[in-house]
Amino acid sequence: MAQPTAVFAMGYGPNGFEELPLPGVPDLDAFLSRPASVRWIDVRGVADRDLLSTIGERLGVHKLAVADLVNVPQRAKSEAYEHHTLTIAHMAAVTPSTLQIEQIGVVLGTDFVLTVQESEHNGDLLEAVRQRIRAPGTPIRTYAADYLAYALLDAIVDGWFPVIDHLSDQIEELEATVLQSPSRTTVRQIHMLSQTLRVVRRHTWPLREGISGLLRGDVVQLSAGTRVYLRDVHDHITHVVDSVDTYREFAASLMDLYLSTVNFRMNEIVKVLTIISTIFLPLSVVAGIYGMNFHTDVSPWNMPELGWFLGYPFALGLMALIAAGMLAGFWWKGWLGGKRADKAGQIL
Amino acid sequence: MAQPTAVFAMGYGPNGFEELPLPGVPDLDAFLSRPASVRWIDVRGVADRDLLSTIGERLGVHKLAVADLVNVPQRAKSEAYEHHTLTIAHMAAVTPSTLQIEQIGVVLGTDFVLTVQESEHNGDLLEAVRQRIRAPGTPIRTYAADYLAYALLDAIVDGWFPVIDHLSDQIEELEATVLQSPSRTTVRQIHMLSQTLRVVRRHTWPLREGISGLLRGDVVQLSAGTRVYLRDVHDHITHVVDSVDTYREFAASLMDLYLSTVNFRMNEIVKVLTIISTIFLPLSVVAGIYGMNFHTDVSPWNMPELGWFLGYPFALGLMALIAAGMLAGFWWKGWLGGKRADKAGQIL
Amino acid sequence: MAQPTAVFAMGYGPNGFEELPLPGVPDLDAFLSRPASVRWIDVRGVADRDLLSTIGERLGVHKLAVADLVNVPQRAKSEAYEHHTLTIAHMAAVTPSTLQIEQIGVVLGTDFVLTVQESEHNGDLLEAVRQRIRAPGTPIRTYAADYLAYALLDAIVDGWFPVIDHLSDQIEELEATVLQSPSRTTVRQIHMLSQTLRVVRRHTWPLREGISGLLRGDVVQLSAGTRVYLRDVHDHITHVVDSVDTYREFAASLMDLYLSTVNFRMNEIVKVLTIISTIFLPLSVVAGIYGMNFHTDVSPWNMPELGWFLGYPFALGLMALIAAGMLAGFWWKGWLGGKRADKAGQIL
Amino acid sequence: MAQPTAVFAMGYGPNGFEELPLPGVPDLDAFLSRPASVRWIDVRGVADRDLLSTIGERLGVHKLAVADLVNVPQRAKSEAYEHHTLTIAHMAAVTPSTLQIEQIGVVLGTDFVLTVQESEHNGDLLEAVRQRIRAPGTPIRTYAADYLAYALLDAIVDGWFPVIDHLSDQIEELEATVLQSPSRTTVRQIHMLSQTLRVVRRHTWPLREGISGLLRGDVVQLSAGTRVYLRDVHDHITHVVDSVDTYREFAASLMDLYLSTVNFRMNEIVKVLTIISTIFLPLSVVAGIYGMNFHTDVSPWNMPELGWFLGYPFALGLMALIAAGMLAGFWWKGWLGGKRADKAGQIL
Amino acid sequence: MAQPTAVFAMGYGPNGFEELPLPGVPDLDAFLSRPASVRWIDVRGVADRDLLSTIGERLGVHKLAVADLVNVPQRAKSEAYEHHTLTIAHMAAVTPSTLQIEQIGVVLGTDFVLTVQESEHNGDLLEAVRQRIRAPGTPIRTYAADYLAYALLDAIVDGWFPVIDHLSDQIEELEATVLQSPSRTTVRQIHMLSQTLRVVRRHTWPLREGISGLLRGDVVQLSAGTRVYLRDVHDHITHVVDSVDTYREFAASLMDLYLSTVNFRMNEIVKVLTIISTIFLPLSVVAGIYGMNFHTDVSPWNMPELGWFLGYPFALGLMALIAAGMLAGFWWKGWLGGKRADKAGQIL
């Protein structure tokens, strides 16, 4: 799964800008030797661990921080080291059918930012930041490395909003389905949605904690000005986490509604069918009685109805009467639905 | 959705008062150049972002704060900036059929308050504050800008009480419905109510956090006196949040009660119908037996009843006996309701 | 609902005591002008807001505190103002059929206590405190105003114990009912009890928070000695809140037990009835077979049983055999209850 | 319920030891006048409140602390007073059928420990501590009063372990019952167990809080060395509380498992019975058809089967075919269990 | 259960290394007398309490710490003593059918680490650490005792990952089973999995707390450098706890899905069977009617159909018509499944 490792670099400041790939260690050394206010080294793919170790060494990144960058997946977090701060986050890309989540590590030093992406799938989230740096005269060039780290985290967190919107759409569709035409697969769809919400929560909740930690902690690389911006990122990720929690409650509520609806329909079926059975059983008994073979000739008490002039119509009429009586009784109890059911305050 | 932007201003102090619309930037500049103890600039509609940026610049509002004012919806919050404090809140207006929620941002500076409403729908919540300012000699004119901010937040929070009352009414109606005449739509009504409660909670919970933050934090614009008033606002929003939590529990409890009631009625139907079935099946067998065609003439053992003088009454009596016996048995078991059911401690 | 306002006063100290009603403001002024170590002004009914405002002014009570005293219902709380401390609490009076809850506000100043009751219904809770003050030479006369406030809060909190006891009795009765003779109304009784528990919790939980606040906060009016006593009040209210939480869990557990019991009985009914149906259906088929009209004369294969000497007993015997076989089968499966069911580890 | 009050005393130090009953106040005074490093006054039964007040006075115990010792039941807690610390705890004694819980109050002064037990039922929990003191040369005699208080709390907390073990056994038995042979009373057993767990939790949870408070707070009577020991007691009570919480979850899980199992068996019964009904109904119709009385002589179309040579076997064969066909259909759908059900992935 | 006690020792430093078993106390004394930067004494099995006490004494380990090492099982925790720090943890070994959990105590002194394992079952978790020490020139030899403690805790915590992976596999299998072919044992499998998750949580949650305590507390034996490494261990155990919590939610969700699926299938069975019953009952009545014995000769109204030329085909046709009509009705209601059911938005 691990992607081949590719390294790209940007160096910029108020007075200059360069962007280049760094195919090997010598290129890196050359890049580091050239003056720049801020250096952004962007590593894509974590397969080449030796290269990553070397990059870490040249930038003075702690061994454990490098290990966290390379070993995917890690839990999202922010950790202050002596000379730099490590933030592990997850980027999401949502397609109609899947949700791809990928790790990105951001190391903020005094004059550099090192980003390590698990692969390039979601790399375009950072493309907007690159565009802003490339445009000459944009304010970002005048800020220090901490602003770049903010801009990257902002892009990463904002990348979760389409996921939230997608989930919001899905949950509204599911609600419509449950209310109008629940089907056998609905329960699985709700289950799958809950599962996705659990996954999203598991990635965004610790990210919020991490960013909280950055804000609370005494991270020396963060200027007071950038802290204000980072608070904004914290608001955004809080919004994501809140939404996920609300959707989780909603999904649970949908499941209840669904089960209640299914129950109602089942009850309705059983009721209609049972009513039919109940009406025809007494009729069957009446027919059975006049099918008995008592000898009518030995006694006037033995089934005289059989010899009546209107015996058969009498029997049919008796049946009709019974059926009508039972129907009337059911109607009176409100079991047949309709106006009477409303009056009797019945539901079934 | 974004409304065209309209700007209104009030300037006042112990000795004077003016109220005017600010159709353009020059009007704003003129207004700001005139002396006033407190200035309230009230923006309605967030469509004209350029205008809002300009207003923000003139008042020295931080770029991020302006972004929060303009980008709706934001999560409710309070954030201290160097020269001012931003509070994002939501105003609610309840109609018999809908609940309209709209964002309002309140920026408190040393001598001004900037409010930015998403639209004018709920703007009349603030009209009471305007009336108090307009009346000459009212105490509000003698207080600083922080008191105005308090008065606005108070009006916004108090605007949630009708929502709470409306929800309280709805939940009581629903309880009556569930206890007296639950219908098929009741489950959806409970679901909708739960959904509304989730929405209200989502807007009021962070608002409480925000106001807590204002009280706890070292917001320099807030005087000790106003802090006491703000504590009152905090009490009110806490009351709202508490009520919503109680109603949420109540709604869950109603759902359980409803399902239990529906279950009871279903059980009752199934029981009555099954009892009828059970009584008539044995009768059917008796009738079937005397309908068998065994030749009575080949043996005295072959259905001698058919030749009895009272054979038919005997058969009918047998049936009546069986039916009466089963009914008695059911009655004894308490399945027919009535006194015996009470004695037997039966419910069904 | 608001009661007409009546004002009563007590002034006492180690050396003296007076108790009098204060029908008007001049009486109040006179009372305040006479020397006394501790003054207790007890207002019953909140209808006369002007009078309450005046009392507040004379005692130097903050406008917001007066508003909280007058506007019922408020959430229970304790709030420190510059010159006094406001505590809002709720008093409960339980009768066999209802639970009456009424607000009381207690304002503790340096040398006075102001209590404002919503009405006089539960006023006798405070009567015991009055008796202690009236008795000459009781220790309470030697303490300061904070001890009086403690004594009042103690009486208010202890007033919740009968409610808790009543609820405890109710829940035990309900448990007995559910275990022995659940009826259709049991579910509503559990629902009503849960509802009452929610109400009690809503009033006692914030009261505990309020008293916690008094203990934690730097309320200057509270001496270290009285703080120790107040900790006792805190223990009591914590006991109440704990009990309510335990009862809430118990009520939820009772609901589950009830539903499970109802389910069991329903299952039992359905099982018995279905067993009867299942036994008689095959018998019906046998009877039907021998009621077929095949011409026995055209072939020896056509229902020769009809001509057998013991054809009818054979048919009846066949039926008996089938019925016995099915009963045996059900017994063996343990569906008929009794020993076999125990052996087979069956429940139904 | 209150037991007659009996008082026992122990006085000890590195150089001496005495143990005696204190039947009256003069004995107490004599005991207190004799020199001893540590005095343990052990009161059993709280009926004689006057005696307890006198003991409290002689030892300088706060009035409120004495009230807490005497008024049972109190919530478990630890409270620091100026000259001593009060700990209220509950002791448990488990018998096969009941769980007896009794209050004990431990007052730790600078050179004494006062214990007040509700009765003597569980008093043997403390007997082990007495034995240790009685044995000459044991380390406990060389420690101060705080170590004695620790030893007593340790014995009290360890007294909960048999309860936990008993509950653990019960829950394992219940699990076996639910999995193997659930019966109608199982649901009540689970309910009773949950109820017991709630009771245990209610007594141990605040005890843990209380001991936490002792550790955290600035209790001057506790030496640093004893604090380390007390941390051990805290670990034990935490273990108890954790176990109770785990068992509570387990009990809830057992209830679900039980209901699911009952449901399964009910479903099985309904299925088997319904299958039988469904098979015999069509047979009944076939028999009914050939029992119709159409005149075969008026038309060759009128029931010619009746006159067939093999008419009766044909009818019986038709019935057998229908029954076999339905059985095959049910088997194919996997409703009859067996291999086919496994292949079709069916459960019912 | 207690294993015979075996003691192994390692002494190492930048310049030397020795590894030897310590069969008796003299060997221990000799080992302690030889110089070494770091000493690791590894005790396997806790049967020989005297030996453990002696080891504790020689190393200056607190009596209570020794008691915690010996008494298994203890709750996981970290506790600072004056001269050393005790950590109690649990090691897990997962086999296809069982989960073995064993206690290990780690005592960190200034220049030694004492580990006490409950038995040797899971001892190979520490073998990797031994290998690292044995290899000459590895960095671990240059670090102090705290690094060794870290390395051991790291190995212990990482030993939980296979457990997590195993549980993850199990839960995915169970999900597939529930979605594709739920069987009667599925509910027990989910129950067992939940039970295992509860056990794992109970062991890992306090371990995380313990490691948090190490990080937060002022443990003098821990250097700042090792603290950074320990933070990594904390991340890992947090990852474990998070996973367990997610799996627990998932298991609860699976149970719901399972019950819903079982319910669906039951409903399907009842529906199909009931439809069959409902269709055949009216047919039975028709057959019964034409089986009545009314004398056709006494009246033209008495069952003239019996004498019709096409009487029998008429009766059969009537039956077919009724059956077809009922089927059509059911189809129209969507109860037969198929396209119509989809159109009608029916689920059952």
C-alpha cells in the first residue's frame, strides 16, 4: 500500500520564491544551504524510510517524531518536542461510494514545515496553499513558518466539510426513505451510515484534541498572531465533531423510527389476515353443522332445518348475519380503520 | 438566501442621541467622526461582503472576526481579540409550524457595538433595546458599550423562551395524545419533536459555553458591573439548555410509552381474535364428526348418535358445552378481562 | 397565581427579640431603625412588586437580585453580589396525590436575611426556625445572620426528604405491582413516577450546585464556622440528588421488567391458544375425510372404512391417537410446562 | 432498630496496652486521664444519643460530626474539621441470601480514634485489627492514631471484597442459566442482581470519593507515611467500584441475551405450530370438496371422482402430495432447520 | 496457579554486560555488589513470597509495593514512592480461542528495574528487550534505568496490539455473518465478543491512567528525554483504548442489526404462512356449504346448485375465483413482494 516516496520543496520569503522536486539527498542539502525565510518540504508516500530518516536528521526532527510520521495509521495528535512541534492529522476525500482517509504529519520548526503524506490521493487539498505561495506578493510570503503550518491545518480541516455535507445529504435521504418507503435494505443503510459516522468521529475527535493542545500548550514556534488564526481552525474542527455527534444521534433515532414503522406494517398485516380468519371460522362451523348426517326421519328434533322450504337460504342468511355481526363488532372496536377508529382513538 | 445588506446606526451618550441609516461608506465615516459615548452599528443581511469588510476596517475589527460575521452558519461562541470581543449567537423565531433560526454576530469594542444579522426576520428581538435607547433619560444611555452588548445578548437569549414554551406545549399535547388516542402519525410527531429539540440544543449549548467564556475570560471591555448583568444572561441560557435536556428525556420516555401502548393494543386484538378462533375450531371438529358418512346400518357402533331421537340437539348441546367450557377456562385464567382478571392479577 | 404580598420581620440578638408584621413601608423603616444584631425579613407572595423593590432598596439589594426573587420560577442558584449573596431554592411539599414545588429566595447580607417565598403554601417549613429564634436563650440568637441563612437552607433542603421517602415508597409499591400483578395502568404509573423524578431532579440538582458554589466561592458574609454547617446542608442535598438518580435508574429497570413480564404473559396466551388450534386442525381433516362422498359401491378401494363394523370407533380412535401424539410431542418439547419443561430447560 | 449502645476502649503505645469496656461516663473519664499514645474508643449501637454526645464532648468532636455519627444512614464521606477528621463508611456482610450493610463512622483526632458502628452485626470486620493491637510487639503499637484509622478503613474496604466475589459468582451462574436453561424467574434474578449492584454502587462510590478527599485534602492528622498506606486503601475501593461497574454492564448485557433467547424460543414455537396449521388447512379443503353433495347423476361433470374406481385413494394421494409439496417448500426455504437451513443461511 | 518463582538478572552499562540466573539470595547479594550502571532483576512467578520480600528489602522497595507485586490480580496503576516508582500493568497473549492476561509489576529505582511477572506465559514479550541489551554497542546500554523501564512498558503496551487486531478480525467476521447468514449462535458470539471487550477495557483503561500519571507526576527517576519516549507509549495505549471503545459501540450496533434481521425473517415466515391460511379458510367454507345436507327435493330454494349440470365446476370455479381474488388483493397491497411491493413502498 505504501506509495513510493517523492519529495517536493518550496522555499520563500518576502523577497524570493523557489519550488523544486528533491529527488535525492544532495538536492535536499543544496536546498537547505540556500537562504530562505520559510522552507516547506513536502514528502508524499512513506515507503522510503531511509530517505525519511535522513530528511528528519537534516532538519533536526526527533527520532520518535519521524517514527510517527512513517508508521501509518497513527492517532491524530499534537506533540511538542524541544525544537519543533509534530501534528498528526487525517485528510478525507469523499466519493459517491467511498470515504478515503489518509494520514498527514505536519512538523513545524522555527523556519521550516515538513509535511509527510501517506500517499498522494488527497494531496490536492494542499494545492490551494501552494497556489497562494506561488502568487507573488501574497501576504503568506511575508509570514513565518507557523502561518504556513496554520494554512495547511486549515486546508486539512476544511477538507472534512464536504464529508460532513455528504453525510448530511445521506441522512436526509435516509430519513425520507424511512418515512416514505422503508425497505429491507434500509436497516443496513442505517448501519453503514452509523459505521461511517463512527469512523469519521474516530479521526476528527483526536484531531480537535490535538489542535486544542496546540492552542493551550506553550508551543514556542507559534506566534500570538498565528494562534488567533489557529483558534479559527479549532472552531472548524469543533463544528465537524459537533455535526458528527448530532448525526450519530439522528441515525440512532432513524433506526428507532424504522423499527417502529416496520412493526406497524407487520401489525397491520397480521391484523387484516387474522380478521379474515376469524370471520370465516364460524361460517365453517355453520356449514359443518348442516353437513351433519343426523337422520331427520327418526325424530322431528333431528335437523328439521334440512327439510324446511327455505332451509338453504336460512343457512346462508345465518352465515351472512354472523359475518356482518363480526365485522360490525370489529368496526365498533375500531379495528377496521376509518372514521370509527378515529372516534375510538384506536391505532390498529 | 443572503439578504441585501442594510446598515443602521445609533450614537448616544448621557447628553445626546442620533439614529440614522448608513447607506454608504461616506455616511459611516461621517457618523464615526461625530462624537458619541457609544456607537451601535447594526448591519442586516450579509450579502455585501465588501461593505462589511470596510466597516470592519474602519472599526478595527480583526479580519477573522469579520469572516465569522459573514460566513453563516457559524457555531455560537465568544472569542476575545486584542481590541474587541466577538460573540456569535443564534436568534430563534417560532411560528405554529416552523422554527426559524438566524445567526447574529455581536462585536464589542471599547466604545462601539457592531451587530451583524443574517437577515431581518428576527430583527424585532432587538427592537426593544432600540426603544430603550430612544427614550430620553433612560439609564441605558448613561452606561458604556458593554452594557449595550449585554442588553442585546439578553434580548437574544430571552428570544429562546417562547421556543421553549412552544416545545413545552407541544410535548404536553403529545403526552395527552399518547395516553388517550395515539395514532399512526404520533411516532412521526415524536420523531419530529426530538429532531427540533436536537436542533435547539445544537444552537443553545454552544451559546451557553460562549457566555460562560465571556464571564470567565479576561475580556477587558467588560466592566465588573456589566459582568453581574451578564451572569443573569448566563442563568437564562442555562435555563433554556436545562429545559431542552429535560424535554429530550421526556420525548424519549414518550416514545417508550407510545410503543408500549401500541403493543398493548396489538396484543389485545391478537388475543380477542385468537380466542374466537380457538373456540370455533373444536366446534368445527364436532360438526365434522357428525358429517362423516359411516354406514350406520352395518353396525350399531357406527355413529348411533345419528339415529338418536335427540341426536341433533345432543350435538348442538355438545358444541355449546365445549364453547362454554373454553370460555370458562379463559375467564378463569383471566384472559377475558373483568373481575376475574383483576383477581388473578392478569393483564392480558 | 401570585399571592398577595405579606411581610413579616424578626429582629434579634443575644439581648433581645422582636417579631412583628410589616404592613407598610413606614413599618419597615421603623424596624430597620431599631437596633438588632440580626434582622430577618420574610416576604410571602410576590404580587406586590413595588413593595419588593422598595424593600430591596432599603436593604441595598441589587436590582437583578430583586428581579430573581420576584420572577418565578427561577433556576436554583447562588450568586454573590458585592454586598450580599442571593440563593434561589425550591421548597417541596408532598401530599398523597400531588407534589407542590415553590420558589424561595434567600438574600444574606451582613446583618440581615431577606427571604421571599412564592406563596405561603410551604411556609411551615420555616416555622421550626422561627420557633428556635422565639425561644429565649437558644444558641441561634447568639450567632450572626449567616447562621440564620444556614438554618433556613437546612430547613428547605430537609423539606425534600419526605419527598424522597414518598418516592421511595411509591417505587417499592410499583416494584411489588410489577412482580405480582402488573396491570394496564402500571406502565402509566411508571411513566408518571419517572416524570416526577425528572421534576425533582431538575429542582434539586441546581440547588446542590448552588450550595457547592456558596462553599467554594469567597462569600464574605459566611464565617468559617457557618461554612462547616453549610457543608452539612450540602451533604443532605447530595443525598437527595443521589437518591433521585438511583430511583431514576430503578424506574427504568422497572419499565424493562414490566415489559418483559407483559411479553411473557402474551407469549403464554398465544402459546396455549395455538396449541389448541394445532391439535384440532388435524382432527378436522380426519373428520373431513370420512365425510367425503366417494361411492363405496363402485370399488372396494373407495372408503371401505365406512362399511367396517367398527369404522366409527376406528375414526374416533384415530383422532384420539393424533391428539395424544401431538400433546406428547409438545410435552416432550417442554411446551406444556411442568417437569418435562424443566428437564428440557425450556421456558415457554 | 437502633442497638443499645456499648462502648469499648483500647489504649496503647510502644510501652503498654489496656483494653476495657466503658459502661459509663466515669469510666470514660478515667480512661482518658490515663496516659496512652493512641486511644481507640469503639462505640457499638447508636441508641444512647446522650452518651454519644458526652463522648463527643470529652474528645472535642464537633457537634455536626457527632450528629453524622448518630443519624444513620448517612452518605459515605470524609470531612475535615478543625481538630479531627470524620469519615463515614459502610461495612458489608454478605450471606447466601442477603446483603447486610451497616454504617460506621471513624473520627481521627491527634491521639485518638473514635469509631461508631450502627450495630454489632459486622463488627467482626474490625476484630482482626484488635488482634493485631493485642499482640505485644506488633508494629501497629509503634504508630500513631492515623495508622490505626488507616488499619480500620483498610479492614472496612477489604470487607467489600467478599461481596464482590459473591456477586461475581452470582453473575457467572446467571450467565450459565441464561445460556443453558433460562426460566421464567431468570428475569427477576437479573433484576434483583441489578438492584443489588445499584445498592453496592451507591455505598462504595461515595466511599471512594471520601478516601480520595482524605488523600487530596490537607488533613493534618495524616502523616506522609500513612498517606502512602491510605493510597492502597484507595486502590482497593477503586477496584471494588470498577468491578461493580463492570458487573452492571454485564447484567444489562445478560438481560439482552436473555430476552433474545426467550424471543428465539417463542419464535420457534410459533413457527412449528404455524407450519402444522398451514399444512392441514389445504388438506381440510380437499376433504371438504369431496364431501360436497353435488348430484353426480345429473351430469358427468358433477364430481365424477366420486364414482372412480380409485377415487378415494386418489383423494388421499392428492392430500399426501399437497402435504409433501408444502413440506418440501418449507424445507427449501430453510424453515424446517437441518442442512438446507444452513445452506440458505436461515436462522428460523 | 502461582508459578514457582525464578529470578534472572541482567547488569549492564556502556562498558559491560552480564546476564545470569539468581537461584538464591546469596547470588542476588553478589550481583548487587558488582558494579553496573543499570540492573534489571526479572522475577517470574510469585509463589515464593519470602524470596520476593527479601529482594524487595535488598533493593529498598516499599513493603506496600512488594505486596502489590505479589498479590495478583491488581488494578493497573502507577504509584510514586519515595525512592522508586511502581507500575502495575497487564500483558496479553491472544490465541485463536483464548485471551490470556497476566500481571506484571515494574519497579523503577534510580539504578535498577525490578519486574515481577505473574508467570512466564507471556514472558516472551520482554524477550525483544533482552535481545537489544545483549547486542553489544546498542544504544540501550548507554541509557539509564528509566529508559529500560520505558522499553519494557513499550513492549507490554505493544503486546496489546495483536489482541486489538484479533478483535478487529472477529468483529468483521461477525458483521459478515450478521449481514449474510446469521444463525442462532450469532447472538452468543456477539455476547462473548462484548464480554472480551469489557475485559480488555478493564485492563487497558487503568493502564492508560497509570502511564498518564507517570507523565504528569513528578517522578524523579524519569529524565526529560525518557519522558518524551513514554509519551509515545501513552499514545499507543490510548490507541488501544480508543479502538476498544469503538469496537464496543460496533458490537452493540451489531446486536441491534442482528435482532432486526432475525425479526425480519420471523415476520416473513409468519406472513407467508398466514397468507396461506387466509386463502384456504374461505375455500373451506365454500366446500362446507356444498356439503350441507339440505333436502333439495322439498324446495327449489334448497341448494339448487347441487342439481345443476355444471354445479361441481361452478363450485370449484367459485373457489378458484375467491383464491385468485385474495391473492390479487394481497398483491395489490404489496404483501407478496415483487414489483408491486416496491411500487407501494412496502417492506413486508
